[in-house]
Amino acid sequence: MKKLLLAIGFLITGLISSAQNKKLQNGLWRGVLERTDGKQVVFNFETKDSAGKKILYVRNAAERLLVDDISYKGDSVIITLPFFDSQLHAAFVNNNELKGVWLKKLADRYQVISFSAFYNQPFRFSNSSNSTTANVSGRWNVRFLNASAMEEISVGEFVQNGNHVTGTFLNQTGDDRFLEGTIDGDSLRLSTFDGGHAFLFTAKIDGDSLTGGQYFSGPTYKLNWIAKKDPNAKLPDEFSVTKMKQGESKLNFSFRDITGKKVSINDERFKNKVVIIQMMGSWCPNCMDETPFLSSVYNKYRDKGVEVIGLAYERTTDFERSQKSLGTFQKRFDVKYPLLITGVSVNDSLRAEKTLPQLEKIEGFPTTIFLNKKGEVEKIHTGFNGPGTGEHYEEQKKEFYDLINELLVK
């Protein structure tokens, strides 16, 4: 790891110009992450001064992700993203250009992708044409073909204004959050970057079909996809994905919270209460959407007899590293309910058996479990439709509120 960081340091040093102590100019920038296959995941960010310090906002459609940890070293800048153990390390080529890398810390290594940024470039993708007759607005039945030739069904929802397109893909574990892009002739391009995930979607538009679709994620991952416009496209019921084992009705667990204190579902504070258990992780994009909502639920309903517990499955089993990541996560979303560290990696195939053996499996994150006042599991919901899904986000919130209110009077 030390050799990797040293090599990155030499790379950035080699890009430094003769001028010293340059600072990020305020305004709009266009960021570019270049994969090993040459495909580029582009995003936008805006820099400004606030309370005597430099901040920036990563922009994806309606989302504005605040980044307030920016430091300088000589002619280089280090931008620490608020989640996902990731940073942008770059040198000033000149006042208007940065070159460096995006570093994302995984369980046992760093993921490295080339990064560059260009000042005063407010666009996302360049277009060869400013007009189009194609229109992708609406709901789409989407099929992704994975490496095992198995189809994964999703629903695409897009809004088009001229050449500009926003939207997302909904799936059984949530959604792909805020996507933004453009139509150029018969080509669709959408991207997003949140510090942990870098997505690029491309496809050809053929009337009511999207063909030759490709989905690029991170430095190397790729899937093919196709879609057909369908206003009635829908996913299976999110309450049917994760189930309790036959004969089981209650959960039994005890884990340490981020202060190191043991917390059990059998503690007195949870007895005769409606309890919501959020299976989550600081790395999880849809958990970033569900957590602010559950925080508001907790603040509104805790005096009425509702408790919330977060069960964290991090990328590593290292308690101190998980503690640090979750501490940042807790602070950013002002989480008042306990976040417990399971000590089991999200990638562990036995994660259910090791933490919640009463479940058949843990299909995805977040998964939200609703307990009645007797401590019995009433419902299990897989995934979360965040604000990037528009009306589905409002429907999701209403569905949760209705269930909570029902359990309070049961």
C-alpha cells in the first residue's frame, strides 16, 4: 500500500507546473474518470468559498453532494469525499485543469482510476448536434444481461428536456440514484459519480426501444442491456424478496455500536416498541437515501414508541476502520439512533448465517425489517427508492409511514 501511495505521489508530482500554491477556482468544473478501456465517466462539480474555507458540490441531476474536506500540498489538491473511503488526488496542470487519480479504499487494496477536471466547462457530455427528434421520457422495461447470461429486470424512468436527460434505473435493491446525461442524435448517455460509485450508461434509441445498451461501473465492470418503453413496467413486490426461515418469528442479535457499547435487540429500551431494523453500510448508495428518511422517522416517532437500529455490514471486518466510516456517515446524516457494527463483511456469503440466522438470506442493502410491539417480524422490505426516483420516493415514504402507524395501534 505504501508503494502504491508513493507511486501516486510521483505521478502527481510529475504533473505539477512551475507555479506554486494554486487553489481551486470558484465556479463549475467538469470531472472525467477514465476507465482502463478508455470509457469516460463524467460528472460536474461546483466550487465556492464558505465560512472561510473552500467547499465543493458534486452535481448529479438534482443532487448536490457537499464536500467540505479539501486540502492543498504544494501544487496539488486532495479532495476527500464524505463517504466510501475515497479521495481525488490531483495536481494543477494550470489554473483551469487538474490531473491525477481517484482513490477508493477497498477491504484489502486501493482502487485507482485516472481523474482529470476542467474549469468553466458546465456541460456533462459534448454534443455533435443541438437538436434531436428522439424522446426517452417515460417508463421503460429494462433487461440487464450479467456475466452468467442471467437477466436482471429493472425499470428505467427518464425525463427529457431538449437534449438533456435525467432519471434512474429502479431494481429490487433500490435504484441507481441521480443519473444525468444527454441525447446526441440517436445516442443516449447517462452518468453519475458520488465518491463511491462511477456509472456510465449508453444506448442507441430506436423508436420505443433502447438497443445495444452498455453499463460501465468503476474501472472495469461492464454489462449489456436493452429496454422497451412500457408505461406499466414494474418490479416484483419489495416485501417478497427477503423472508424469515420457516418457524421463525423473532430476531436475536447483539453487536457493538460505534462507541464500542454492546446493544441487543433484547434490551429493555426495545421492549413493547415498534422497532425498525435497517441493514445498511456506509458504502451503500441507497442507504445514503434511506438514512435521512429513517432519521426523520426516528425524530418524529420515538416519543410515540418507535425505535430504529442500524446494522452495518462494512467492506472490512476491522472494527476501527468500520467505526471511522460509520462515524462520518452518522455525522453527515445526523443519525440519533444506534448504528451497530456487525463485524461481518458485506461480501461474506455467510453474512445472514453469521448475523441474523433467522433469515433465509440477505439479498441486498438496504433491507428494512419492521417488528411489532411483541418483537415479532411483521414485514421485511428490500431496497429503497430514493429521491432520484421522484414519485416513487414519495410512494416509498408513504408506504413506510402507513406501516409504522398500523403497527403502533396493533
